[in-house]
Amino acid sequence: MKVIICGAGQVGWQIARHLSGERNDVTVVDNNPDLVRRATDTLDVQGIAGFASYPDILAKAGAKDADMIIAATHSDEVNMVTCQVAHSVFAIRRKIARLRSQSYLDAIYSDLYRRDHMPIDVVISPEREVAEAALQRLAAPAAFDTEQFLDGRGTLLGIKIDEDCPVVNTPLRQLNDLFSTLKAIVVGLRRDGQLFAPAPGDQIFPGDSAYVFSETGDVVRTLEIFGKTHRKQERVVIIGGGNVGLAVARALEKQAERVRVKVIERNRRCAELAADALDRTIVLHGDGLDTGLLAEANISRADAVLVVTDDDKTNLLAAVRAKGMGCPMAICLSNDPTLVSLMEPLGIDAYINPRATTVSSILRHVRHGRVRDVYSIGDAEAELIEAQVLSTSPIAGQKIRDIEFPEGVLVGGLVKAGRYVKPDGETRVEEGDLVTIFAMASDVPEVERLLQVSIDFF
């Protein structure tokens, strides 16, 4: 497949890294020659320096015979015009655009822009993706990462293993004997900074980070088994009343179980807009680092603080201050991957990486075929892939133990005829099953071959 990626920033580079590693013909376009050079020096891609919306630049990038264009520059307008030119001039079949402006998003999602007038097949909104990720973190506060799959039947949990975890030093194969009715499988472990797919004889040690795939109904029990207490989030303080903070507050207001929410926003105009848009939420105007304002927001009595300003360092410091004032759980937004290593030493419970959420969303649509969902884990080190099994797939009709998966691949969960199944070696994978597979990045192409999805992108 021939793909043009417009924008060589963090998101564009990661998408190029994924797709070029899967033997696709990838060309990166950016008006910053240094970013183009970084992409061509580190990845197996071609690079063009220039404005992505210019027809002559797209022509140089090979738009005449491209199968897909991904517009992920920092400008909404450039992304929209790029898709329009790709459609009108080059007839590129599939067009994906990243849009940030709430005004554009409201218009597009309300069908104001019809496809005939604004030919974008898929709109990716980083703010909406981040807001959804924040809500999932709040729903499972004991986990540092969480994502739902299989139409909500399965959940991926990232769990930090503490000294008092009941299952430390226990071989994974024994977990089935100890908890025979638990529908959960450890699909990934991070130890000393390295992520890997564990073997049945591997043990869990304090300090590890475990990725556990669980039936959603077993999430609370899974967390308890791994030494985590599930707490209801009845009081939440959100620092940052922009698009992300506002979207989260709106969603919390709509929940059946009432959650008391307070929003702190430094910009007066933004605070006023948030106050007008929300019904039951209290909006405070001021600096989220101000201890007096945090005390006014009753941060010591809050169950969680969510820090989502547009400044990473402010997010980090505000989360630390809130924890220091008695808030038991802090979640912060971080665009800068170099800050992630500071989270654990500073006591921050979870973080949200907008780049990872956006990359996952784009990959979900790039691998259109029978792939229903893709979640990028860590720094694009691994993926959790949800797909429907085709009759032509090499795995159809086989028991899991007989499938020649690479060593870095594990099946997390299946749905057969609408029923969730915890997989084991004797589980037979059949046509029409929904399957979730954990795969290290280097093994993704082989997984796609086994699923036979790479031939069907449109």
C-alpha cells in the first residue's frame, strides 16, 4: 500500500514508523526540512520538504498513485485543504485528517460538511481521544492504563505491581489454578524498562508493570487479585478547562451515578465559556498551582485530580501539588515522552499521552479490513489488535496451541457468538470470532498475515 503522511511531527513520525515497518511504501511530507531529514534518516521512508496542501508537492510525493493520505500537520486548515486537493486533483481513495478546532469538529460531526464538499473519510480529534482516555482512567483508578475492546466486553488494564501484591513470585501458569474462574490473562510485562510478552513460566515481581486483559465484568476482581483496591470516583477536580477538561466534565455530568466535579481554569475567558457550558460543575478561575485555590476546591477531599492544561510541566507540578495536599489519585496529560520517567518517582498515578491515543486511533482506521481496533502500548513498542477472524485466515479452525504465533504474541480474549471466552491452548479459533491479540511491534506484520487483513484496506 502506498501512503502519504503529511506532517513529520510526533504523530506523523510514529505512523510512518508503524507503516514503513510493515513494508508499506511511505512518503513523509513536511515544510520543515529537519523533520523530513529525521524521518528519512531513521525510517525506511521517502521524504519531501514542502507544504502538504500544494498540488505540486503532493505530486512529487506520488499522489497520482497513492492509496491513502494522512493529514496530521499542526494546522487544521492545511489538513482540510490537503484532503480536498488529494480528492479533487489526485482522486486518492482514502483520506484521514487530524482536526483540533472545536468549531470544525462541531460542524463536521453535525453533518454540516457533507462528504461532497469536504471529502474527509475519517476525522481524528486528539482532544476527543484524550478526553475518552481520561474517562477510562477515572473508571479504573487503580490502573495506570486502560482501554476497552470487544464492544466493551474486554478491558486492557495496566497495573503497577507493588510489594504487597498477592501474586508476586507466582508463575503465570499457576494463576489459572489459583483463580480458575477469573477471566483475565497477563499479556505483557514491563521490567527494567523493557516490555515483553511473558511465557507461562515467567513470574511477576515487585516493580513490574503488568498489562492484563480481562473480561470487563471481572475488572474489579482482577484489580483486587493484583493488590489494587477499586475506589468509586465521587469527587473529581479537573485542572484545565479547555476542550479536554470541558469534554470530561460534560461526560461526568451525564453519568448515572452523580460525580461532583470542580474545574480550575487560569484563562478567564475560557473559564467563563466552561461555566456557561456546564450545568452542575463548579468552575473556579485561577492558577491550578495555587495552594489556596486548590484548598478552595477541597482537593484534600477529592477522590482524583485530572490535570489537562496545555503545558506539560504545569501538569506535572500541579499533579504533584495536589497529591501533596491529600488527593489520593493524580492523572496528568503529558505530550513530552521525556517526562514520563518522572511520573512514578513523583507519585503520579497515571498519565495520558495524546500522541499514543492519536496514533492508536489513526492505525485503527488505516488497518481498515477486518481489524476493528488497535491500541498502541508504550512508546509504540507493542499493539493490542482486535479483529474478526476470516474464513481464509490461517488461524481459522485451529486450536491456539497449534497456531504458529511469533514468541512476542499472545491472545488476550475472544468473543464467540456474542459470548466472552478466556482463551487457553485448547480454545479453537473459528470464522467470525472476535479476537484480541497482544503483539510486539516487530511481530505485527506476521499477525496481520495470520489474520489476513493487510490485503483489505478499503
